[in-house]
Amino acid sequence: MKVFVPPIKCQGIKTKLIPWIHELVSLSSETLWIEPFMGSGVVGFNMRPKRAIFADTNPHIIAFYNAVKTREITPGLARGFLEHHGAVLAQRGDEYYYEVRKRFNQSHNPLDFLFLSRSGFNGVMRFNRKGAYNVPFGHKPERFAKAYITKIVNQIDYVAKACEHYEWTFICQDFRVSCSEGTEDAMIYCDPPYSGRHTDYFDSWSETDEHDLFVTLLSTPASFLLSTWERTEWRTNTALQKYAEHFTVLTRKHFYHVGANEDNRKSVIEALVGNNLQVPQTSLYQPSEQLHLLEMR
């Protein structure tokens, strides 16, 4: 299947999991899709629910998509902005990137946010404890070539047209509030920050948060699906081991690259956790070496 990539970039995007999620989740016209941790929005945007609540505690993500929804940001306006500021970036390089970053941290302009998202280092989205965007320059002054701008503009157009056809709400709120809106006809998709991440301002994640999410999902009348990881070459997700017995957990191996060298090819066991998944018994989570035999299809 063709996977739509959203205009805002951030680390940990679940693009490669979209076909797998499509296999497991079926939405009706009555289903309310709830994403308490919207992030890039890639999963919900590809599921295309007729009714959806896209929520996040990061106000800049929500402000950007609300601007697209209300047509404050149009594809044409975005093209003109990126063409102009991309040309300046090509001339002035990192000096201009940091000028825009400083400006965004003062004015919070959603188009500046888009610019930074697409020219910062390695697609990272990071804020300090004071809420300031602090991602360094991506070292590509020629980043905004004509074809690249067209790709971004088409991505914005996709979201804008979807907002015209569907009842999509973008709101800044805590996951506990978002999950509380789940009824029997809802599907909650969760992609929470990885456990152990405490440094970023908008996506800090504590053991209390982790426990509260578990309690919420254990008691919700809605169906839910949660994306996480089972293990890497170096460590195991102890939180998944702690809570997995209460739910259905499916795993697949996914390879990624660190740097350009093929020798840096690493694997991670991705996991999808759910409460109403109709899957073969052989696919269920088993904390054994058999996990390493499960490959991405």
C-alpha cells in the first residue's frame, strides 16, 4: 500500500508500521479514532477515519495542523514561504537557520515551525525545559530544492483536503483527557514516548505516566492499539514485560541504519499491543528467542 508521509517530521515516526496496523485495525463510519500522542500524525492520517481526535501536549504540532485545517496555511502559501526562506537559507546557511529558530521561539509562527522541522538535524523534534526549540542545523543549506518543496506542499494539501471531508479535531491536551473520551465505538491509538525519556520538555515521560496509561487502557471500554518496542541488541523494554500479560502483544523485527555504513545496520523488535485484536495464536507475544525469527513482511 502507498503510505502518506506527513509534512511535519519527528523522530520515531511509524511509517513502516502502517501496513501492519492496517491488517489489525478495521474502522467503521461510526468509529471515533483517538490519538493521545499525535506526534507526526502519520498513523491516523493513513487510516483516514471519518471522525478523529488528534491530541498532543506539544502546542506547536497542534497549532500547525489547526492552521492547515482553517486554511490559515494553504499549500500555495506554504510554497511561497519555503521558496523564499529556502533561498535565504541557501545563501546564509546555519546563520539563517538559527535566526529563524530564535524567531520561532519568540513568535511561534507555524510556518517557521514547518521550516525548522524540515531543515533541522536528522528530522529531530526537541524542546528544552523552558519550551524552546533547540534542534541544531541539519547542515544542508540547499535543503529546499524545488522538488522537495513540492513534496511538502503536496503533503499539506493531503491533510487540508482530508480536513474538508472528515471530522478531524486537533487539540492540545494530556493523554489522560484524550483517553477518557474513548467509548465502545472508539479506537485509541497510542504511540507514547519511550520509557526513560525525561529530558525533552513536551514529551517527557515518567514511570507515573507509564502506570497511568496502563491503568487507563486496562479499564477503557474502547478498543486500543499501542506502538512500542520489545527489545534491541542492547536492552529490553521492561515496561512491556511488566504489562504484556494483560493484553495481546504482536512483534516484528525491523532494521534501521545508523549512518551511511551498511555495517551499522541494526535491528529492533517492534511491538503492537492491543485489547481486541483478532490474530492467530502463533502471533502472540512470547518472551523468548523466537521473537528474533519474526520478520517484517
